[in-house]
Amino acid sequence: MNNYEVDNLRETFSRLFVLAVRNKINFTSFTNLLCQSEFLSKIERNKIDDIINIPVEKILFSITGFEVKVDNSYGVYNDAYWSGQNYFDLHLRTNKSFIYIFLKLPLTEMMNIYSIFHEMDFTSLLDYFNKKEKDKTILRLLCKKKNCSLNDISKTTSLSLNTLKKYNSSDELLYKASFQNIAKLIKYFDVNYLLFTNEK
């Protein structure tokens, strides 16, 4: 992407968050739907030619099914706009998938830290995110989100408890899991495979 395309997509991405928050769309539902959307997939695959000029209201509708009227006032710089902008920049700077970034730093938390970080340089937020990455592993966060235990996963997927404990202790060990084991976790948690890879 050239600089114009980056700026254009960052603006659209940020305004999506403003519309979602203004229309009281549940934060978790919104980010889950966003991660499953063709819009986000095309950004991550750098296939942006056919999304670069789509109005943000149409993008929101394609993602959530929520229809909103055109409102040129939603470009104001606020906590929702700031959150969208910084999620986009975290993706660019870390090369991590959006689903990974939302898992490690949920939208509720991002909105809450606006008052602390919004006047700071982006590197301060990046440092914060780097620390968040180490706080809890992917599997631990997925279990918290789904309100399940390793025993629950083991019973459903036939993965051994020892294997799951290993994955639960380190993202790096999870990344080294076999394709078959990853496939079982993807099915159990109903998430994108990108969450289980650290390939740039």
C-alpha cells in the first residue's frame, strides 16, 4: 500500500469504530464480526483495490448488518476514532493479525486507556501492547473469553490435558503445534487460523 492508501484505509477503519460505538453495537460482537469480514481479510492480504473507496456506512452494514445514515460529523477525534486508528497502526507496526491484536488488547480496554495514551506518542501504546502480549497466552485468553477450562477442551477435542497445558504456558509452543491439533482448536473456539500463527 502506498501512503495515500494507508491514510485512506486508516481513516475508514477508524470511522467504523466511531459508528459502532455511536450505535451502541456490543464491543465484543463488533470486533468478532470485523475479524470474520471480507473487509478485514482484504486489508490483511493487501487486496484493497475494491474496498478503498467504499463508504464507511456500507462497510459497517456488510460487517454487522446494521444500517446507519450518512453522517459527516463522525470523523471527530474521540476515543472510538483513536481506538480504530491505533488498532490499524498496531497491525502495520507488528504485522500481527487483527484477531490476535483484539484478543490481546480488547476494544473495551483500548477505549478505557484512551485518557492515558491519547496525547502520547504511538510508541507508548506500542510498548503497552508488547507488555500485554506477554501477560496471558492466546489459549488462556480464549478460555477466558469462552468461559471454558482446559478439561473442557480436552473432553471435546480429544487433545490430551498435558498437551493443552503446554500450549497454555507459551504462545511459542502453541505456534509449534501440529496442523491437526490447531484444526481442533480452531473448530472448538470458532476462530480464524491466523490466531495460531506468528508468520509475518
